[in-house]
Amino acid sequence: MDINYELYKVFYHVANTLSFSEASKQLFISQSAVSQSIKVLEKKLNQPLFIRSTKRVQLTPEGEILLKHIEPAMNLIRQGENQLLEANTLNGGQLRIGASDTICRYFLVPYLERFHKEFPGVVALDNINFDLKKGEIHALLGENGAGKSTLIKILGGIYQPDGGDIYVENQKVKIEAVQDARKLGISVIHQELCLAENMTVTENIFLGRMEKNSLGLVRDKCMNDKARNIMQTFGLEDIEPTIKVGKLTTAQQQMVEIAKALSMEAKIIVMDEPTSSLSEKEVEKLFDFIHVLKEKEISIIYISHRLEEIYKICDVITVIRDGKYIASMPVKGTSEDTLMSLMVGRDLSDVYPERSWNQGKTIFAVKNLSGSGKIKNVNFELHEKEILGFYGLVGSGRTEVMRMLFGVDPIETGEICMDGKVLQIHCPEDAIKAGIALSPESRKDQGLVLIQNIDYNVTISIIKELIRGFRLDKKKNDQIVRDYCTRLRVKTPSYEQKVKNLSGGNQQKVVLAKWLATKPKVLILDEPTRGIDVGAKQEIYHLIKELSETGIGVLFISSELPEIVQLSHRVVVMREGEQVVILGKDHIDQEEIIKYVMGGAK
């Protein structure tokens, strides 16, 4: 078949990034050239390789089969190139992963030593030491940007080190691809789940490893039976292998990811923020499952910013900071204050700012607001310089109210008033013009353009104001970016840095900078500290207070009750789409809030 190497190379990059635009950047060709190459390849093979939609790009089953054969070939080519360049690229150091073959003491062992991974302007890893015992649940802690994600991506074969040696069970190896890690029994479950929602549980578990009969037909029944056996072995009987993954809850999808790892005989499972999108009941179920894995002597590397989770399920903690190993210690007997101090390298005794507020004039009012199919008769006022907290369980309607205020979801009945005037808000543009800004719950999906730089993200909301004729006023643009990033203390080597390479805390600051550039009167913050480490949280808390003191009214949603209690001047408690009560500053108490949330207070 007359197909040249360049077409397969384009296919490989699109398949790995699941993005035509990202592939074009990696290949240094236009996006249209990438698209045309894929079309040519599909025509030559007479097979569809990708499912294209406005939201995502997915591999077809045929594409998965092709990738299975193309990837080893590309890896061999890369290996050859690396061997030629090895003398110039290895800078020294070692990474040791493994165990004594005789006593099976460790799976990931004695040390990750003098190991380097560099990003633009940042040394991500340097001198990491880490022990993981058989059947151990080991917490890996550190601020955003400390190097946790880099480390696990190296262990998972996604990144390759810039230098050093890797040892697995005391044997020198190279983890150059995901397949290499899997062969070693290492599986990584990332915060953003990597599942095909339009495919069944079984198809996801065996993706790229479909069993076929002598006629080349997929053995569906055989694979369904195997998937069912895996589920039963680990107490997951309630998940039907033939159901499409898109119909499962987030917690169930987590279980499918774990089942996928177990199907490949994983001995070590890395979990990156596994509870970030789970309800309390779902978290408890996940923890029960983790304990089952522990009993079967499967080792877990557990990454989370929620210290209460660490104390509940983990055995040992390793702290890294600024890419360096800081300390390892048993969970039992280690205080939260000690951990926080090790993580951030500074005193965190004053985590929350002092709460002081004198009620001023009303700047914003919501009257009898209903809509979104569940919100009924919400009423509240927001005063100048006030932080008005919103609390309720998942599904209480907090986010839905904010989406209606910002024009994302339609309003059925009710009024929204700014400075005494009734607003007509039918879309986000109306809300922005009225002086309302929304920092959404999911900053990565809704708040930022991850593949663009800081400069782009900060000024995207006001780009029309910066156009003079047909040209961008670059001087004014740069001044705005510089002013707000300096004001919010965004840590970056350059404003040209892509936001996907920033820590969670700095990403959140970029979202805030974007909306502050619109000069809002009302700032809506929906879970602004989700997925952010304790040090960055402290910064965000103080920023929120500083912003409110400038005169901005803040509507503040958080699922973390201590945040609501410590930051809010008043609290709106919601339950099942209805406003239950508004608590004044003298009545904000955790127990009191919980009573209303659970329906126990009148």
C-alpha cells in the first residue's frame, strides 16, 4: 500500500493529543495540513480513524487498532534517535523503581534520586526520594507546581526525564512510553478521566487490546465475561460491563479506570485527585474500594489537597516542594500544622484573613428568582464590600443560581437589579456589560483556554476594547496583563507561558485577572479553591478579601464549610433548589449551617 511515513507520523500525533491544533504545533505545520493528511490516510485505508465533533476528537475502533501498531514503530524510531543523542542529553542522576526479588519488600523503591525534568523556565524535579511498600497507601503532597504531576507522568511513561537512570526491581530500564510503564505494573489514573463515553465499560477496559476470533471478529461475550469477573473480584457488581460509560456517575467512571488498570495486572496504581468531582457518599465508596486494593497487596500512590482524606486512608506521607524532596513520615502522629509548614515552607498560622465588615449600601439584588428546572424563589441582597457565601450539598442549586445571574441559563421568573435598576440578562455578554463576572466551577473547562498563553487569557474578555481600527493596541494590552498579573501575584517566567503549564493556584489567578479586567461590580466565585493546595488557598483567601475591600461585591460558593464560615460576612444556605435561610455575621457557625442543610432547623 502506497502510504508514506509522514502520513503515519501525522496520525500518531493526532491520536496521542486528540487535537488537530495541538498536533499541528508539535509538527510545525498548519492545522489544515494536519486535517488534509488525515483525510488522505483515511481514504487510502478506506477506514474512518477519528470521530470529529465540536467538543472533542476521538479515535474510532479502527483508529485504535492502527495506533496499536503505529505507536511501537514510532517508539523504535525515537529510541534510535535517543541513542544517537544520548551522550549529549544525559546530565547524570538516577531514578530507582523496584524491589528485592527475594523478599518483595518494595514495588517502587529505595529512591528517586537526582532526577531532573525541566519545563520552560522551571526545574520541575530535582533530588526526589520516595519509598513505596507493597500494599501501602502512600500520599504524595505538595503545593501546585511542586512537581507531583511531573513525577507521576514520568512514572506513567508520559514524560521522559532530561537525564538520569531508572531502575525497576534493581534492573536499569527506560520508561519511554505508557506501554513500558504498564508492562512494569504501573498504572496512572489522572484527575481528568481518560474514558470514551460512547463506548461500553468492557470496550474501555480492553481498549487497544480487543480479543478476536480466528475470523478477526471481536469476542464481545468473552471480554464482557472477563470484565464482569474483574468487577466481581473487587466488589463492583453494580456496574454492568455492557453499559456505555457516559451513562455512569463520575464515581463509577473512576472505578472503571481502576478496573482497566487491574485488567492489565497493575501492581501500583497512582491516583491524582480522585475525589475532586465526587460527592461525600461517592468518596466513601471509593475509599472502601481502595482498602480492598490494599488487602490484595496492590500499592497506591495517592495525591490530594484534602488533608482530611490523607489522614483517613493513607499510611505514609511524602512531601515535595519546588521539585525537591522535603520529608517522609507516617500519617499517624503527624499534625496538619507540620504538614502544611513542610508543604509551603512558611508559617500558615494566619490561613484566613481577619473578617471585618460594616454593612454598606445595597449594590445588587435578586428577587423571586426561579428557573433551570429546580431553582425556586431565591431572594437576596448583596452589599458593597460584602462577601456573601452560598452553601449547600451537591445538587442544592448553588451553581445553577449563579449561571442564571450570568446569563448562561434562562430565568423563568424574578428580577435581577444592579444599583436599584432592573437588568435584562439573556446571555453572558449582557451580564458582563452590567458589571457581573463569573469565575466558573471548572476553571479548566470553562474559565480558561488552556492551550493559549497568559496574555491571551487575561484580555480575551475585553479584546473588543483593545482593537484600534483593525489592529490590537499591543501597548495597552501588555499593560493590562502586567498590571493584573502583578496585582494578583501570578507566578510565571513569562506572560507567554501557556496556562496549561501553570499550577492550579496560578491558573485560578489568571481567571480572576481576566474578570477583573472587565472592572466588575459583582464577582461570582464558584469553588475558587477547588484542586488548589493549602498555600495557594491562603493566597486566594486574602485576594478575595482584598477585592471585596475595593468595593466589589462577592458571591462566594464553596463546598468546604470552613471556607464559608471564615470568609463570608453572611451565608445563604440552599437545599434542593430552594433558599433555606440567610445567616447574619453573628450566626455563622458550622453546626448551625449543617442543621439547615440537613433540614433540621426551622
